[in-house]
Amino acid sequence: MAADLVRRLLAGERRALARALTHVENQSAAGYEVLRLLYPHTGRAHTIGITGGAGAGKSTLTNALAKEYRRRGKTVGIIAVDPSSPFSRGAILGDRIRMQELTGDPGVFMRSMATRGSLGGLSETAADAVAVMDAFGKDVVLLETVGAGQDEVEVASAAQTTILVLTPGTGDDVQTMKAGIMEIADLLVVNKSDLPNTDALIAALKAHLTMSEHGAWLIPILRVVANKEQGIAQLVEQLDAHHSYLHRSGALQSERQEQARHQVVAAVQGEVLRRILRQGASLLDDLTQQVAERRTDPHSAAERLLAAVSGELS
């Protein structure tokens, strides 16, 4: 089944792409087989991560970028990650609603994904979904994060170019000075730049950049009004310039190496946790009760759980 699905996907069948993404997101055996067969066909798309605080206008920017790339004859894949409820683990997937005007374009394929409890602004399978879009032949894959805050750094492990979206008058001039998210940005985009305090935010960003270490790539700061599509053409030119820089400097290969290491480690962590929870479910319940009653501590309980299932994991 997986081989036929991959064959149809590589032939450009959109329904096969949708089904492959579902298998991958569900982390099924078919999904892992699809990834194994597709991976040699990846590495061609320009993957762009879009992150920033809630309300920064990431979805509107993603929508505007997709339209600009389509005007330039590029095909676009969009993976929009929405937060899951900690109780039902469901998600509204509102990004699909905000980008409805793109749904009729055959050159655009959008997939909404829920975090399902994963941290860092992405779902656990977001990088795998990017690989599937890449193998399908999309020229550009836009990966939009949840928009939760300063810890959204996982996007750098799935994208070649990362955009940090900021808005004036919301405290971003202070928040961006914090460690973490600022360090992963390849481009700084000040959205809603027709609002007051834009100049103050840009001045703060410039001051921060002068004190930060950077390589040959000088991080640009761009003014954008995404809902009016102002500054989007210039943003795409800078995105293309960064992509060219990665190829020209040889940084793309080292970045791929680092991303591959991160993805392998993350896959190992996820798989080990799933096996432990599956094989040691009854012991976990007992240990949970002991921790709740203060008869043991969480670290000791974790060691006992690992010791109990280590033979089955080996």
C-alpha cells in the first residue's frame, strides 16, 4: 500500500499527498514506510519557518507570501500548526479559515496540524510533513508555528530559513532581547509597520543586532503590512537571497547535518517514550500513584520504569 501511495504522490496526485500526510501525522506503520520511501526524493524545496508571538500576523503573512510566490510561478506547500487543547487534544485549526482564498489554487497545498501536546511551537511530525511536501515537488514550503512565545525554537530544526515576525507597540522591543527565539532568526519582519512605535521597535532591533554575533549573513529587518501585501515582494527577494547565500557559502550542508542530528535525536526520544508508555503502562499507573502519595519521587519512579522495560527496548 505504501509503495503505491508513494508512486501516486511522486506522480503529482494531490489525493495521495493528503493521504500520505495523514499517515505521517498519525505516526502509523504506513506513515513510517511512506517516509522511508520518500526521503531520497527530498532536499529540493526551500523550507521557510515563520514564527513569532500570538497576534503578530503570522497567518496573514504566510497567506501573502504564498500569493507572491505563486505570482512568481512557484508552487507552495503550507504547514500551519495550531495549538491543541490540553484536555481533549483537539484543535480549531483556524489557520485554514484565515487562508481560505488559497484553497482554490492548484499550485498551493495547505495542511493544518495540531501540536498534540508537543512543545516548541510545532507538532512532533511537522518536519516529516515538510519532507512529504518536499518530495511532492513543492518549490517552497512555508511552516507556520503556533505563536506561543519565546520558546518556539523547534522551527529552526525543520526550516532552512527562519522568519521572526514582530509587531510594534506590543512589548516586542523588550521580548526580543531575550535568549532563544531571537537567535534562530535569519530575517526579522516587523509586521503592521503602519502602526505607531514602528521606528522605536526597529531601532531596538538594530541595537540588538549590533551586539549579537553573526556570520557572513547580515540579518535584514523588513517593514511589512501583510494584510495590504505591502513589503511582501521585498521580503521574498530577501528570502531568495538567504537561500542563495546558503548554497553559495556551503552553509546549507552544515545546516542539513545539524537538522538531521536534531531530527534523529527527537525521533529516538519520541519512539522510546512511546514504547515505555506502551510496555510499562500498568507499572506507570502504580508509580504514578506512589508519586502522588509521596511514597517516592518522580526521578526514582522514572528510573524504575526505565529499568523495568529496558530489556524489552534492547
